[in-house]
Amino acid sequence: MDLKELFNEVVRFEIELWSAVEARLKAQLGLPLTHYEPMTVMDKVKGCRVFDIASELVITTGGASKLVDRIEESGYCVRRPNPQDRRSSLVELTPPGRRMLAKARVVVDDELQRRLGGAASKRELGEFLATLSRLRTAAQCGDEQRTA
């Protein structure tokens, strides 16, 4: 097994899939995928903070904060003071943000079905997901051991 070849295939697959979903979201809704992803976290995490978005998306807190700024400028989210921690704020979707996210989920689901659903069986996709999850966990454990 050539791990460099596997690396190249995984990276290129991610880029191609991201690009296809992004193009569809932008064409149909004018929404960049870089806004959609944090919006899904805001919707999922009760009492969402910028830190939660950064952790979930595996990006820096500064990068997540800039994304939230842009999403807030578009009117899709709002920051509110965090009553538990005055150093941070809570981020939540606005009603227009919730409506946009609902529309975007339909577009994303359709594009993913088109790109992935026809290429492999549900069982194969489930195995692929389980393998990716194991690989990510192993890589995270290796990162933690190197920094300890």
C-alpha cells in the first residue's frame, strides 16, 4: 500500500467534493460552503460559541471568528453576550439564517446524493465513514502524543 497515493486520493477527493457542493450552493442560493458549515454548527450546538465552531470544523478560533463576522454581516446569525462567561459570546442563527440553512441542507443533501449515493452502496459508504472516523481518531491521538 502506497500511503502517499492514498493521501493524494483523499485530498483530491475532498477538494473535488467541496468544490462541487460549494458551486451548487453558490449557484442556487448565493451561499458559500464556508458559511454553511458554521451555520450547521450554530444550529446543532446549544449555546454555541465561536470556540465550538472552531473545534467542530477543526479551524482556528480566529478563523472561526472571522467566519462568524461574515455570516453575521449577511444577517444569518447574531452574537449575544454569554451570561456564563463575559469573555465570550453566544452565536445563534437568525430567522433568515434558519430559513437559509433549511434551503441549503436540501441542496447539499441532493449534491451529496448525486456525488456519493450513486457511486457506492449504503454499506460501502458506512464502512468508508467508519474507516475515516478511525483514521481521524488515530491521527488525533498521535498528535496528542507528540505534543505531550
